[in-house]
Amino acid sequence: MPVFLRTHDTRMLATACMLPFLIVTQAIAAAPESTFPSQIDALIEARLKDFSTHASPICTDAEFLRRVTLDLTASIPTAAKTRAFLKDTAPSQEKRSRVVTELLASPQHATRMQYLLDWLLMERRSSENVASAQWQKYLRASAVANKPWDELTREILADDGGNAKTRARARFYLDREFDLTVVTRDVSRIFLGVDLECAQCHDHPAVTAYKQQHYHGIKAFLDRSFLFTDSKSKQKSLGEKAEGDVTFTSAFDETKGKTAPRILELPELVDPKDTLKQYITKPAKNVRSVPRYSRRRQLGEAMTVAENQDFRLNIANRLWAVMMGRGLVEPLDLRHAANPPSHPELLSLLGDALHQHKYDMRWFLGQLAHTRAYQRSSVTRPDSATVANRHYAVGLLKPLGPEQYAWATMEATGFLEKVRIDARASLAAAAKKAAAKKGSKKKAPKAKTAATPPSPPTLADIEAAVRKTVAPHVKTFVTQFAAQGGQKTTFSATAPQALFLTNGALLREWLKPAGANLLARVSKLDDSQAVAEELYIRILNRLPTESEQKEVAIYMELPGKRVDVLGELAWALLLSAEFRFNH
Amino acid sequence: MRRDHGCRRADHEFSRRGFLATGAAVGVAGLASPAVSKQLRKGQKRVLQIYLQGGVSQLESWDPKPGTRYGGPFRAIPTSVPGMHICELLPHTAQRMHLLSIVRGINLKTNSHHDGRLFMEMGRRSGSFPYVGSIAAKHLTPANAPLPGYLHITTRGLTDNTNAFLDARHAQLKLAGPKVPDNLIRPDALTVQAARRSGELLKRLNRRFSGRGGQKAFTDSYNASFEMAEKLMARRDLFEGKPDPKDLQRYGSHPFGRNCLLARTLLENGATVVKVTHHGYDTHAENFNFHLEQLGEFDNTFCMLLDDLHQSGLLENTLVMVMSEFGRTPKINVRYGRDHWGTAWSIAVGGHGLVPGAIVGATNKEGTEVSEREVDGGHLFHTYLQALGLDSTANHDLGGRTVPIGDPTRSPIKELLA
């Protein structure tokens, strides 16, 4: 932060910075961390006078397991996990807490975060200037390390793409072709939760809180940078000038404005003295200029300083929406005075907690999973729908994201089980081979002692191998089900999607009996009750009710080859809304 | 003249010309399937949108300026409307201008394909709003319609969020020309009986799940997607049948010809909004040669479609627009091209609810700016919807939040409304 401080009255800034910080520290310190979920629930439940009359009860263990597994690991639980969890006689809250810890520690959690961050930052844009593999590798490493959100933000907003080692970070800029309008808008939307696009040409006509100077303040960080194409390699990266200021004119009343870089209402960042037109690499033909003082490099720093409340509120709202199905501010990138959070104190609490915990997203998601608000049943009380939805008095439906949908479908049909078995076997074989090679090098060729026993493949190794195998299928689902654009909590289904589910070859293939997959398993069962149980456990992660069992039994009586009839049953359950949504 | 006036009695909706056409002209050029007369009686309003993708040159089409500095090599020719001239590249269309009107004073204040296209579709310069087709589909598609409401025939795939905040059933459904859409055909291994009964089971499961509560918009949208898929599957014949050789000869056997034939079939069979995209007008180089070729294809094909709709009486109920994302610069560049130009350009419209044979707005002598009745995507948007009898000044009701349907700072082109 030294550059930031140098440019302001240090004393004043320190005071402004410490004040909210102290209050927050005390508030958090006074209440032990374990009660953070209950603080959340207290604020949720106090917000509505007759909350309890609208509130749905806490969901069943089965509902919880499916929900939390999808939210934290992008797939549904395996049949074995589901059965074990349902059988576990430990107190419900204890085993729920245990499963949250387990899931957060699993390699699949990193996969989930990788998908989420990709969606959040790149909004389903295609890869143009930065290879997708490179970007995914960077996201993966960040997710595995549980990189704090502020650190990730600083990395992404500082990089110019000039260094091959860190180039992936610059994808945010480079795959937006560094179009200044797009980049300015997306920086403010994605990192601050405000959509300033209309404030580009005039103060926002409908949103009085969005000022033209806000848009241009963000733009001023970026305005000196430009997309540079290397004449030989044709590789694109960012160059930057050491001069140039942002001025603007209102399209309404022609008033003129001028601004240095600034984040919304925070003070302007004045360039350090004697940096004007000072370069590390001077601009010239086919040369990527690098200034001594980069305004762009200040953006991530300025964004993540403690006094920028918008930064923490934005990410708190976005992560809340991931878990709860609806942002405290909706749309997620339209927070302003006239569109306040539904629960203002709660959003502040969440933002401050994230800030206090150094933007530890893994911790944050785990805490949310412990709240009553998260654990409510999605079965709505009659006549309570509207009010319950708005007040988190009921578990909201969350459409499966394309990646979740792919993994859940592969898990339910048993296709994934086969991939896992194959991955384990080939990793074990590879390890054995490596160990034998190592052993033969060390020992004399004729020594009879066995080579060092191969170490079994780690869970992360298996997960990586599985991920690689299923990547094309995940991509198919992304193509079919991803909508263009960023994080939203709305849902739209299309006819081509329904046709893909109904007639597409992929699902039909997975529903053919093979190995130990779903259809192979149920085909071997005699009793309709066992069939119903197997289908429901594997597809919907719960036991069938009595009437559902009957429904299965009746269906099994229908004419046709048994395996076909069972396939129809599995298909219907797989396409059911109960499967399509995380509920 | 105005067909709506809040009066929706069936006898008003049933047009005399339509009756005569179906009654008397049976057998003309592959028309008059039983479906046509049935649809006619219903008087369902429709939209035909022809999108000349890339930006058609107004100077080589609706607003020629022969003999001026930027006029280019082509002449202007008289049309079936006395005093109205259009470019000689549209000889067939010229003979049918009494069915169409021209808007010549469009200024979008953008030269971007993306922004221009969205402005022309959403009636808003920016933001996320439903396309005019999506709104028309929502309000005009009967509940028991045999086809999804909004169909777009195009050979390229841009992913557009056409329904914005409206329900997904009003989203545009893309068809890649007269071929069977992906996954439309039931797998061989699945018998009709199996498909039917498992489909019924699925419906039962979904009804039960909807009954538990949860956001209704979500479960409705999910269920609706299967209903639309079923409708398409039931009408796979529309995509499979070989076109009549006579029709093919009239329309042309090129993709645009085949796509327009499909458009006619879809309109005759109960589609509400059909959009056909004719690609390839972005003529930064060789503007004149390309327009000669492109508009030659457009002119003949479009006129055959227009004739068929006119003769079957469908035109009475169908709003027709021939639009683009912008026009092309008067200034001719060094490659004999014209560049992007949203500043002063034209479109043609006609059919239901519009005055035919009119010219609204004008550009100056050299076509460098609008000189009379300047309008933009917002005005056109109001005009389209009001021509269809829809109140464009009303609000979308989003459950607790309202959004004006048309931009409140814009109004319809009143002189164009019948």
C-alpha cells in the first residue's frame, strides 16, 4: 500500500481506516467464531415479524447432504456416502458439521471453486488471447491454495500479460480485448457490485447513486493502458503510457468533469511526483511501453483497502447467493441506495467477517452451511411462498450450474464410478511401474528383494485423472446449458436443452447397462422395492416414500423388456425437476 | 384503417381479402393447405422479421442518391407507389412497394454491430431487455399454439439473451435452416409407447415436485421447455419434407431461398414470430459488387414470400420488417467499400397495423445526415408493438418490479400506424 498512502494525507487516512476496523474487531472478538452462523440466523429471523409462521422446518439429512455436496463440491453424493450418512446415528447437527468439514477439505471442493471463479470472472467468455488450459491451471492452483479473494483480485487486476509465468492472470483484461468500456464496466460490476455502464455518458438516469465520475474514476486506472500486439509473436499484452488524464462531458447538460483514479466515493489517487512521462520502457514502434508509475497496478490495491466497503459487500453478496440461491442484493451487480440489500445489517456483518478473516472463502462457505437459513427445507408452507422466498425462511431452489449438472448426471448414472475405478487402476499400475523402475535402478539386477511397494494414489491424484477424463462431457453440458453472461440467480430452460435431455445420445448411452453402472445394478435386483431404493438413492440421494415405491412397482409391471422399463424409470427420475435443481 | 381499436370481435379479425384468397385462389403456387385457412380464421397476429446481417447499404436499397458525390454507380427506379424511388438492385421489391413503407431517418448514434443490433431488437441502447420478437411471442402466441412462439432461421450461432427477464418459453428458438434440429428425433431404441409412458411419468414427477413449492418461475420454465420440445417433435415433418420444385424455382435454391420457404411454412403452421437472417452485408470492400449479389438474392426471394403471404391473406395479420443493425457510410473507402453507419439509414416495414406505401423521414442531399423526422431503435420498437395492437407504453410486471416495455423517452412513429 505504500503508493496509496504516499498520495494522501497519511494521518487522515489512517484515522478513517482504523475507525471501522476497530468496531469490527470488537464485534467479532466479543462473539466467538463458532456463533457466526447464529448471528446470521438472528438477523434473518428478526427481519420478519412473523418469521416462524412462514419458516419451513430444518431439512432432512438426505436433503442436506445432497444440497451441501452440490454447493461445496459441484456434484451429488455417491450412493455409498448417502447410505452411510443416513445410517449414521450421531446427532444430526454433529454429522452435518462433520460432512461440511470433509467436503471443504476434498479436492472436489477446489474443482467447485475453480468453476465458480471462472464463471464469476470470465462470465462464459470464450478464450481469445489466453489459452483456456493456462487460465484453468491458474484458477485450480488458486482454489487448491484457497487463495484469499483480495489477493486473487490484486493479482488479476495488476498483471499485464507480459510475463509468461503469470500471463494467465491477465486473462480478465486480455480476453475482453482490453476494450476500455467493457473492462471498466466489468471491473465495477464484478469486484464492486455496481453496474456503471449507463453512468458512462451522464449520471445514471434511474440510479441517482451512480455518478459519471464513478465510472470515470475507475476508468482512470485503466485509461493509460492499451492492448499491445507483439509484431513477431502476435501475442497480445498490455502496455501503458505515463501520461493522460480522464475528462468527461455529460451528455445531458454538457458539464465537464475530470478525475484521477478513484474508487467510487474514496479519495482520488494522485500520481506520485516526477512520474509524468517517466518510463521503464519508453514507447516506440513495436515496443510495449512500461511506465515507472503504473496507474493500472494501483487498481487492485485501491480496490482492496480496508475503507473500500463495496469490495467486501460485493463478494459477500455473491458468495451468499451461491449458497442461498438469492443475493441479499438483486441483481447481484446493482447495489445502490435505491436498491438496498434486503437485509442490510446482515450484508454488513458478512462483509466485515470476510474482511476480518482475510477473505477466506472456504471458511465463509463453511460458516454459511452451518446456518439454519441454509438448512431449511425447500418444501414451502402453503401461502408463504413469496414472503418465505424473500426472507430465506425456506430453502430456495438453485438450478444446477452446467458443470454441476454434468457431474451429477455422471454420478447418478454410475458412469463416474467406472471412470473412478479406471483412474485408480491406471494410477496404481503407473505407480507400480515407476516403483519397479526405481527399484531396479537401486538394486542389483538380480536381487530378489521386492521393489519398494508403490504408494497408493492420493485422492487428489484420482480426482485429477477423473477430471481429465470427463472434461469433454462437462464441456458438452456447458455448451448446452450455460447462458452467456455472469453470475445470476435466475433460471431459464430452453427447448433445445429439453431435446438434448430427451433424445440426446449421451444420456441414453449412460443409461445403458454396463459394468457396475446404475442400470446394470438395478437390472440385477429382483424386488421392486430394492429397485426403487437403488434408483432413488443413486439419482435423488434419498429413500423413496411408500407411494413412490408403489409407483415404481406399478411401472415395472408395464409390458416390455425389463431393462428397457428400468431405463425409462431411471430416465424420468434423471430428468425430473427434483434432479435439475439443488433443492 | 386501424384494425385493433380495442375491438377483437372474430368477424373483424377475419379479413375479407384473406377470405377471398383462400376461397378463390386455391392451388396458387403451393398455398392453401388446410392449415392456412384454419389459422386465418383465428386471425392470429404474426411477425416476419428479415434481418440483413452486417448492415445493408441504404444507398443501394431504400434511400438511393444517384448522381451525388457518394451515390455510387446504381440508378434509382420508380416503384408501384407513385413518386417513390428505390435502388435498381431491388426491381421486384419496387413493384411491391404499395405493400411496404420506408423509414428513412434512422440515427442510432452507434456504429457497432453488437450495439446496433441490440438497439434495433430491444428498443434500448443498452442494458438487458427482451427482443421485440420475444415480447410479440409472449403476447400473441395462443396457449395451445402448435409451435414455439419465436423462431429464428439462421445459419450462424450468436447466443442472444432474447427473452431477458421474460419467461424462457418466449425466448428465440434457433433453427439452422430447413433441416431437422439437433436431437429432434427420438432414438431408435425407444419405442413410441416407451417414450409416451416415460414422458407421462416425468410429468407426474414434476407436478409433484412443483407442488412442494419452490420458485414457481423456475419449475414452470423447466416444464415449459419440455412442452416446447414436444411441439417441435410433433412437427418434425415441417423440417423433413422436400420443398416443392416449383417453390424452389420461385424462391431460389440458395440457403436464403430455402430459409424463406421454411419461414412461410412455419407462419402457415402457426408460428407467431419468424425471423430469417440473410448473412453477409458487411461490405467494407467491394460494396457494390457484393450488394449486387446479395440484394439480387434478397429481392427475388423476399418478393416471392411477400406474394405468398399477401395472396393467402396472411399478410393482413403479419407485421413485416426488413431491418439491419445499421446502414453504410456514404463515403466510399479506398477498397470500394462502405463502412459502418448508424447515423442516417433506412429500413422497410409493412403488413399488419402499418400504413402501406409511405415514406417517413428523409436524409439530406448526399445522405450524410437525417434531415427530417429522425428516429432510432426506440421509436421503431414502439411502432412495431403498437402496429401489433400491443401497448408499448405499459409495463412488464416482474412480480414486485415493473419495467416499461418500450423506452419511455421514445414514442411510436404515429404517421406510420394504420
